[in-house]
Amino acid sequence: TVVIMVAFPVPVMIDPVLGSRVHLIRWCEWTPLAGFMTLMTECIDAPIYNGSRLTHDWKAKFFLAANESLSTLCGLFFPFCPNAFTWYVVMIISCVTYTVILFRYYQKKKAFEKLSRGSSVDEIELYDRSRMSLALHGMCCFIWTGITIMYFVSNAGHLVVPKSWSLFHDPAATMLEECFMDLVAKILYMALIIEAHYAAFDEAKRANRRLAELKNTMSVVWESSSDTIAISVRKISGSVTSMVSPSFFRPALVSTINRTAVDQISAIVLELQHSEVQKKRGSLTSSTRIMPQNLPHVALRIIEKADFAGVDLHNSSDIETFDGIVRNGDKLDPMGLRVLAFTDMLSRAWQSNCDELVFEHDAVLHEDGLPTKFEVKVTRLEENAVVVVVRDVSERYRRFEAEKRFVFETTARQKDAEANRFTRHEVKNGLLAAIEICGNIREQFSEDFNSLQKDDKLPTITEQSLSTRIEHVSELDRTLHEVLDIVLAETMARDVIHEMYVPRMQRVDVNYILSHMRGFKASSKQFSLKCSPSPMPILLTDQGLFKCIHGNAIRNAIKYGEKGGPIRTEATYNAETGWFEMHIINLPGPGHAQLVAMGDRASELVFSHSTRLHKDVDLGQNSHSAGDGAWIMHKCATILGGSVQINFEDDRTVFVFRAPCKVYDAATKESNHFHLPPGVWGIAIDDSKIQRKLLRRFFIHAGIQEHHQIILGQNSDEISTFVEFVVDFVQRHPNDLFFIIADENLELSDDMASHGTIFGSECIKRIRNTLQPDQEKRMLALVRSANDSQQDLEIYNTRAHGYMPKVPLQVMSVREMVAPLWTKRFPLVKADVEPNKGSDSEDDDITRIPSIENLRDLTLISPAELLSELEQIDSFCINSSERFDERWPA
């Protein structure tokens, strides 16, 4: 427009009201310029976040720009107005549309006052854009207000000033005013636009700001990261200079200087000669593996934070030779160890030509001699520059090893649980069946012996041969009981090792356990027992744990004590404190002097896992012990709430076991005479013929007459229809009580096609759910199983009223087992009590049968054996050469 107005003729009109010149080309220039400048000012402003993305309020921006263009366009319309009225209307429209920019400036100023500058590059950039937009907007308001004022001065001034003011009466006054204001506006606009460009839109400035922020961020990472960052460059001479973040050397620096000074350290600079870099390095750094003459020569400089910005890795004038890698006897100082380790890692990093490389390096940095594992990642920036990141991954490896051990132990635990389940179900069932068969044979032999004593009607059988047979069967019975104890101890030990065992408190005859040999490989003359009080009361504790502790202690005394030497057991129970204490004393064996010299440490090691202190001792026999016996004893004692210890004295070894115990409740003596009420029905199911016979005897001991017993399980039909049979039977006897026993694992094995297993606990659950509540209340249903893990017991107790273990049959144990379960289930039903001697009860025959069997079960010997033992006692008493105090010390 300037070129047009200078070089070409342009139209000029006269304002009909003011009488001044109107240069149309100038107004054609200002009309779009006003809208564009307003829109640009608005667009510089920071975007607004609408909840999903940053955006601009384009409608408001275009509305404001359109108003400013319309206001300026009115100046072009003034000379075309036909009369004064039209001119005034156009002037009012121009002024009104112009004032919109003033109102908009007020809004933006209020919004800007609420903004904060922030700290990040993005926040600062948005703040600067808002500031520049507000400044440009203010400049627009100022310039255009000035142009408006000057418009009235230059165009209407000649109407109010005298002729002497020639400038106002000059026809060129409007051109001079317009050119002046146009020049001022452009100068001021340009200054602000350039500033806005540099502040918000210049790419170089924005990059510098972001680099500054990145520098600050990397400074924090460099100084605070647990990973060690090293920038390593190779010079023309081949030497390597590396700037290392202080995290790797911080533990050594803290031990040599105070922590405040360490916090001021920003980097460690190491310089290696070319020959040191080329040396082959192993994957383990250890001062004990390096000869003094082979220690590397390293130059070192510590950089403080104040000097960090001016570090030049190519200038080594300030780097001094590090003399810290010197031996102090056989050890390196902490800083020397770490410099040596990092030197090895840098050498390995430079010896590779790969762009990226990851390797592991071990370094012995502590006095315990355990290596610290590092993961080293090398990134090559260029041919002579690499970045090395070193991370301590020792914790990761330890966690990985712990996870491996956890998986291994979990797998072993699962396998042991499966083995325990098989052992409890198959092996235990087989042994129990064999024990029952053995008892039946012995009972038959005892009847034959009684018949032989009454009359001589068995000419083919002599008393001696019959007595020998009974003796052999009794020996077999004792052996089977010992094998059963071993099997139960083995399964219990697995649960104890995996900390899955829950103690089962029961009646325990301590005198019997402490005096019983239980297969110990030693002469009976070696053992002696002293109890206080004597006899020891019946205690309430876990029999399996007690046997395990006593058995392992006796076996250790036999194996590691004096060969053939005496082993003395002293048991004490304090009724006031409720604590049981057992001492097992044996004479010293091989290697005892070394154990005494170790002191308390030997006692600690004995109860450690997989530790055998006698491994270097010649025991005179092949020992396959894993050293876990004492460790298992310690676990057993812990489960009982007690403790174990061993004392190696000069002339003996003393094993001590202490645990809290309660005396077996005397009130339960009534269970010895307990009988179920008359009329109770006994219903049982088992797939084993021997177990069915055993259940029949069980019901007799409990007081259920034979004509009220129903024993099922002979074939698959009886097993598969058991639930329906019991439900129907209970419904047909509405006034009777029922005692139901179901074996847990019922095998359907009539043919291979229909082979399967029905769970007795599930059958009881179905029975209880099928019967009406008043019918179910008349029933006591128990699950009988050899599997007695805690998980199994929880299942049994959920489905049935209780659980009954598979154990060798004894009258006392039957009544002690049934009495509390029956009383709990039927507290209002009075149980029958065995009549006293001389009673005329009509059930006298039934009560005598359990009494006879009780005697046989408790003694486990036949009348012939009893007679033989009495003869030996008689012979011993007559022989005065024997000394009672030696054989049976008081």
C-alpha cells in the first residue's frame, strides 16, 4: 500500500461531516491488518485443557478479530455516508465494535493473574506464551486507542482550533498522522513479536531450554541413582579416561571421609594406560587372586559438584596417580578394592567392539569373602567413546535363588504329602490288617491252649508246641506293631520337616514308652530308667512327637556313646509347674574330647540342619546318617512348646528335653466303663473283610449288641447303595439312635470296567443333607480313615460329626474314643455304665467279653507266655547272686 500511494495516483475523498481527507488505500490496508493482528495475538496465548487434550477457544478468537476488522472497516465507509445521521450511526458501530478488545484484555489479565510459572520446561513455555499474548493484546489496545485519538485530532482538530494553528488546517494533516501512527505501531509490534518468537516459538531456544532441563534431571540421576554411570573416552595415545558417578565408590568414601564431604562429590575420574586396558580380565575381581606386581596403575581424581560443569575428559593435567591400590598385609583398602573392580569392568568393556554389550562381573568387596554380582551394560556412542552402566544385581540373584529353593521345597513338600497319603492309606491299612489277623491267630491258639489245659483231647498237639506257636505269633505281633510305629514316625517326620504337623494331644503312658526297647540295636542290660514320681502319671501329650524325641536320643546315645556302655534315662514331672523333663545320659564315645573343646558351639551345631559333628569319627560301622535326627528332635520339641539341648561334659553326654504337659484328666476314668445305651444301632461300611470284622468287634467294645449291628461293604452293590440304605433305615426306625462309621476310601472293584472310589465322608454328607433335621439329630456319623493330615481332618469334620483313626483295636482306646463323641452329640441321652462285680444285669455276658479282650489287648501275651514269665521271675527271685539295685535302680 505504501508503494501504491507513492508511485501511483490513489483515490482520496472528503469526509462529509468532518471535512477532512480520507485516503481509501490506507483504510483498505488497516481493515485486514486489524483482524489479523488481533487473531495472532489471541493465537499466541496458551492453549486450554478441555479434559482430553489441549485446544483453543477458536470461536471467541475469530469473534474478536471480526469485531476489530469491522470497527476499522467503518473508517472506510465514512466518506460514502449520504448524510450526518448515517455518519453518526457508522461511527457508533465502529466505537462499539472496538471496545470489545478492551473487555477481552480485562478477561485475559484476570486469567493471567491466576497462573503460576511452574518449574518444568512445558509449564514455563505455557506461562511465557500467556504473558506474551497478554503483552501483545495490551499493545494492540494501546496502539489502536492512540490511533483512534489521533484520528479525531487530525480530522476534527481544524474545527475547534484557530487558523493560527496551521498544521491542523493543512489538508495533509491526516496523511501525516496516519503515517506517523502506522510507523509507531509497526515498530512496537515488531519488538513484541520478535520477543514472543524467541520466548515461545524459536526451535533453538526451546531446544536449549529442554537441554537445560535434561541436564538438571541427569544431574539428579547421575548423583542419586543406585546404578553407576560411566562415560569413558579413548584418547589418541590409547589411554582411557572415564568419568564415573559416585554411587559405586560411595561405601568406600564414607569409610574414609565424612558423609558431608561425600555428598559434595559429583564424579570420580579414572585414567587407564593403554597397556592396562589391553590386559585380559576375568569375570571375578578378588584381591587374593592378584599378585602385588600385577596390580594395575590407575590415575584418579575426585570431582566436586562445583567443578562438575568444567570437567574436560581430554585434559589429564589435573589427574593424579592413585596410590590406593596397595596391600595392607593380605588385604586391599576398601577404595582400592572398588577401583580394582571397576578397572576390570572398564577393560572388559573396551575389549569388545560391539555397539551394545551386556555381561556380568563378580567382585569380592567385603571381608566376608562373598562376591557381589554386577550387571554391566556397555553402549558405544562412537569409535572412541562408550557409556557404561553398572548395576548391582546381587539382591536379584539372591531372590532368584530363594525362589528356586521355594519351588524345590514346595515340590518336595507336595511329593512328601503324596507319599504320606499313600503310606497312611495303603501301608498303614495293610499293617493294621496284618495285626488283626495276627491277633485272631493268637486268640485261636490261646483257646486251644485253654482246651489242652482242661482235657487231653488233642493228642497231635503238645503243650510245648502250642506254646511255641503262640510265642512266635506274639513275636510277629510285636514286630508288626514296631513296623507300624516306624511308618507312622516316618510320615510324621515329613510333616514336621515341612512345618505342616499339628500336634494331637492324647493319653500317653510315659513309663511304657521309656521302658520299651522298640527295636534299639543294643542289649537290654545297657538301659536303666528312673522316674520321679514313680510311677510316672499318665500324661496328655502327642505320642508320636514324644516317641520321636526319645527314640532319636536313645539311638544317638547308642551310636555315638561308649560302645556297649550304660544308657540312663531320668524322667521328672513337676505337677505344680506342669513341666516334664527327661535326661538321657551316656558315657563318652569317640571324638568326645573335640566336642568338649568346642563348648557351647557344639551344642548349637548338633541341632542344626544337615550337620553331623561325628562325621570324622570312626564309628566302626557304615553310617548313612544325614545329620538331621537332632534337628528333627528340635522341631518336635518346638511343636510341643518345649526345648532340647545337649551338654558334652568331661565324663558323660547329657541330652535334656523339656516340655509343658498336663496330667491325663482323671474324670475320663468313667470312660473305662462306658457303654452306648441299649437299642442303639451300629451301621458301618468298609471294603476290607478284615476291617469289617474289626468293626464288628469295635461295636461290641462300644456296647452295641450283635443283633443291632449292620456291617456293609462286602460288594460294590452294598457300597454304591449305602446312602439310600441308611436313609431308608433311619426313616423306618423313628425312635432309635444310630452310630454310623464309614471308611473314607471305598473301592468298587467287582470288575475292571466299574473300578472306582467312593468317599465315605461324602456319603455321610449326602445322608445328612437328605434326612430331615429331627432325623439327622438321632445320628452320630464318623469317618474312619488312615489319612489323618490336618487338611484331611478339616474335610472329615466338615462333612461328618467327627473322625475316628485307624489304630490297633483295644477296649480302653475304643471307649475313650467313643465316649466324648457320644456325650458331645447326645448330651441329654444317658449312656450305660458297666455294672460292678456281682451285679445281676442281664447284659453280664456282653460286659464280660470286652473285659477278657481288654486284658489280652493290654498285655499282648498269651496265658502260656504269662506262665513262662512268672517262672523266670520266680527263678530270678530265688537266685541270690543277682543284685536288684543294679538291674532295677531305685
